[in-house]
Amino acid sequence: MTATTEATDLANVIGNELPYLRRYARALTGAQNSGDAYAAATLEAILEDRSVFENGASPRVALFSVFHGIWTSSGSPVGEGESGLAKAAQAHLSKLTPNTREALLLHTIEDLSIEEIAQVMNTDSSEAQHLVDLAQREMADSVSGRVMIIEDEAIIAMDLQAIVADMGHAITGVARTRDSAVELANTERPDLILADIQLADNSSGIDAVNDILGALGDTPVIFITAFPERLLTGDRPEPAFLISKPYREDQVRSAVSQAMFFSSTEPLHS
């Protein structure tokens, strides 16, 4: 196999996994720009040294391992130049046990096994499991707030309400269309929005969220979509938090906990 062929094969492998690295990076930082910057730094590091893809690990584990090395060496998940929600998150993040959020996201959002997380973090499986368990406890106890749901499928909306309420959050209501979502947000301002992409009247959940954020300002948003890779290209403004359909309860819990960290430096509403 020629060097050119090897380089092409590696580019294809990385290209397949890149949308999910972007999702992970954005969830860690709470913002598209900072998350994508870490992803770009990861690609630059791989161009300098491709040996991580030669140690027998899966392509996803290899890619996330390089990212994790850069992330931990940076020493700060939110840059000093950030403002708004990202800046507010720093106070929360400093109180968490190191590597817990990373382990939780890798396990619940990116579907890595405990063994794969251990490989990414260069630790053993028992420590990786401990980090996941600890993250779930620490983040569940950290903040609570008001959650608005934009979802046109009644069964899914009911399921999301049950999950979020069980976490201790208040539900401001459920909207099925773009117009009703804007009206609901103006009636009671949410601390977090859970939004489907395609709504009942063929309107867009993204447009509904943009309308709401235009009126209310910074509010964490979690989008739920069957095609997350379409919102992870980096070609336009895109969400920081994404859940793939069909989702699992632990994925919703993890994403809600992560997003709530970017809403306030103090507990929100009991």
C-alpha cells in the first residue's frame, strides 16, 4: 500500500468520525466555536503524528484519545475569552471531579463502552466506571431549572417530560409548532430548551429556537434529531448539544445535566 493510499484511507476514517468528535467537543465547551477549535487542534496533531492509529484501537477511540490528550493538557474547558453562558459555566466546572464530565459524555452521548473510555483516558476500566458513576451523582445534584420542550410527537413529549421532571426540573410546557414555541417561551422564560428539528406544521425547531433566542438572549438548547451529522459540519452556526433519535433515557439525562451547567453559576430554580 502506498503512502498516498494510506493517507487517503486515514482521511476517510477520520471523516466518518469527525461529526461525532465535534458533538463531543461542543458539549464539553458549551459552544460551537470553542468545540470546533479543539476538534481542529486534534486534526492538526494527527497530521503531525499518525501513530495513534497504528496501536490496534478502533478509529473512534484513536481519534478521541488524541482529543483527550489535547483537552487535558489545555487545563481549562472554557477559554478566558468566553462570555455569557460559557463563562458562567466555569464556576460549576471547577467544582467537579476531573474527567467526570468527559467520561459521562463519552459513555452516554458517544456510546463508548467503559473499556473504550479507559483507552481514551489512558486508565483502567474500574476507574472509568467510577468516573461515569461519580459524574452522574455530581451533575444531578448541581443545578435545577425550568425546561421547555418543543416536540410534536405526543409520546416522545410525554417521555421527555417524565425524564426531565424526575431529574428535579420544572416543565414550562410543550410546544408542537414554531409559533406556539415562541408564545410559550414569552409566557415563561425557560432555563433550558429541548427541541425537535421537524415540527407538526412542517415548521423548523431550529427556526423556533432562533426566534426565542433572538428575543430572550442566551439559553442552553438541546436539539433532538435522527440525523445529527447534518448539524455537525461546521459550515454554519450549529448547536452545541445534540441527542440522536432514537434516544436513551441516560442520554437525555446526561445532555440536560451538561447543558444546565451553561445556564447559571448558581442553582437556578427549585
